[in-house]
Amino acid sequence: MRNFANRSALPAAVAFMMVGCASTPVETVERVAEARTLVQQAEASGAAEYASDALSRARDNLQQAAVRQDNNRPKEALRPAEKAVVDAELALAATRAAKAQQAEAELRSSVDALRRESRRTP
């Protein structure tokens, strides 16, 4: 009976370890893909003009993550991938904020011009 318990525990332990190890590379692959998508979105939104520092950091971190992932070092790739996600999200938010401020300034200018025009006597 004791021999049976040892034989059944070993495969279960090996399977458990394999599942635990397999989850990290999957998480890394997903995080690198998310970072890549967010960097592309930030680039497309105009972040190079409005949030170049954050975009540059996101690109650098994404590159580090991709190199480490390509070199089969998924645990080491996870942290720069996560940093790339955060920096890309920051670049997107900063770009949206800058564009909103710019639109507000243009709208205020238009309203002021309309007010001046309405005060003029015919």
C-alpha cells in the first residue's frame, strides 16, 4: 500500500510543478503582447508629440522584454513587459489629456471670437 501511495504522488507532484512552470511563460507572452499593442496604440495616437518620454520608456521596456522572451527567459521578461504596459498607458493618457487641453483652448478661442463678433455694431 505504501509503495502505491509513493507511485501515485510522484506523477501528481511532477504534473503540479509543470503546470506551475507553464503559467509563467504564458503570462509573459500575454503581457508582452499587451505591451506591444499598447505601444502601437500610443504611437498611433500621437504620443511621440505629446508624451515622448513615456513612449520612449515603453518602447525600451518592450524591447527588453521581447529580447528576454526570445532568449527563453520568460521570468526575466515579465517585469520589463509590465513596465512597458504602464508606460504605454501613461503615454496614451498624457496624449489624450494634451489633446483635450488643446481642443479646449481652440473652443475657448472660437467662443471668444463669436462674443467679439456679437458685440460689434452693424
